[in-house]
Amino acid sequence: MEISPSEAEKTMASIREAEDQMRKTLGASGGAYQIIIWGVIMVIGYTLNQFADKLGVVLVAVPWIVMSVVGNILCAVISFRMGRKFHHPMAARIGFLWAVFVLFGLIGAIFIHPTDPREINLLIYLLVMLWLAVMGLWVRLPLLWISLAVTGLLVFGYFVLPDYFFLWLAIVGGGTMIGSGLLLLSGRG
């Protein structure tokens, strides 16, 4: 079966339209804002982790807990408000996809047994980068390339900069999440 040039062009136009709708869905659902919120939390939290020996457990754990609670509340409010204004079938799938990643991360942690804080946090970031890679395949390809580059940088930091790994996570991981959210908001992501 051969496809005519006009049929191929119609198919390509449909694919481009689906990509545009998905990008708009992610932006309209507040996903970009949520990525930025968690990027900021990670920059602050992992910077605190880097200096945990000097700050003490309370000055590291309490901000993490507070930021996590506030971040979850903000993300829930954003999802609720945006969901009422804009509904697209793919928006719910993106949310469920995140839940699936969390579930698989927990199952993986049970069987892999990461015990070192660096291993645990690398696993968390790798799951986030995997989710971002999938978003790149669904939404916009640059997110895939960003996630692959960041994954390489995270693994590099784990092996080459073990004494500064948490600061590396803050800059590379959190910074990338903030940048990815801004890229999505700009319409170029």
C-alpha cells in the first residue's frame, strides 16, 4: 500500500497538531508551574543537604518537610484550578503517569535497597528524568534531550564529585527543572 504525498502531508499535519495540543495541555494544566515549584524546592533542599554537617539535621529536615508540604499543596491547587478551566484527556494521563513513576520508584527502592543518601537521591532524580524523557517523547523532543543530558551529568556528579554531590543535584537537577518549566511556559518547549 502506497501513500500519496497529499495523504502523507495530512498525516504529518495531524501529528504536528497532536504535538501542539499536548504542549498546550501541559502548559494549560499548570504542569510547567509545578516543574518550576519542585525545581526551586530541590535547589534549596539539596543546597541545605550539602551543608547538613554544619547546619544540623533540624535545619535541613524541617525546611525539606515544610517545602514538600507547601509544594504539594501548591501543585494540588494549581491542578485543581487549571483542571476546572481546561480539561484535556491527556492531562489526567500525565498525572497518572507521575503516580506510576512514583509507584515503580518505591518498588525499585524496595528491591534495590539504596542505603546511602546519595544513592537514594540519585534514584529519585533518575525517576524524575525518566518522567521528563517521556514528556519529551509525548510533548516536545527538547525535553527528552534535556533529560538525557541531565542524567549523564547526574551520573558524572555521583562518581566524580561525591563530596559535592548534593550541591551538584541542586544546581544540575533543580536548575534543569526550573529551566524546563520556563521552556514549557515560553512555548518553545
